Amino acid sequence: MPYNTSEKRRQYQWKRNLRRRYQMTPEEYYILFEKQHGACWLCGYKPDSSHRGLHVDHNHKTGKVRGLLCRACNKDVIGAVEKIGLQKIIDYLY
């Protein structure tokens, strides 16, 4: 089935963002995707359709890619740890 114009545009933007934000090619993304068996590295969530459900997680200081995470783990878990600090979260929980 041929891509329609909007799908072509999404694919172009996705590839451009991978390259610009993470210095990553689509091939490198798919290698990581396969290595993680198509699932979020933290919670194991598997998106229904494609890679679009997994986000590239990276260290904001070094730019190093850590893995692929679902939106909730990327934003809520990693975001909270980076913002608040892991020790403070651990102290709160225990």
C-alpha cells in the first residue's frame, strides 16, 4: 500500500528528528527496537502498531541514547527522577 502525503511527511520528520536530536539513523533505531523485543525497556509495554509507541530516551547532558521507553515511563518515571532525584523518591517511598 503506497504512503499518502501525510504519511510520507511523518516518516520524513521522524527520520529528521532521529538524526537531529539523537544522532541516530532509522536502522539504528530498529536495531534497538528489535534488541528490546519491541517493548519498553522499563515496564515491558508493547505498542500495538509500530515503533511510534516507543520514544528514544537519552541523557540530556551527554546526549547518549539509553533505550526506548513508552510515553509514561519516559515522561513520568525518568522525568521525575531527573527532576526530583532518585534518592528523594526512594526516601519518600520507604
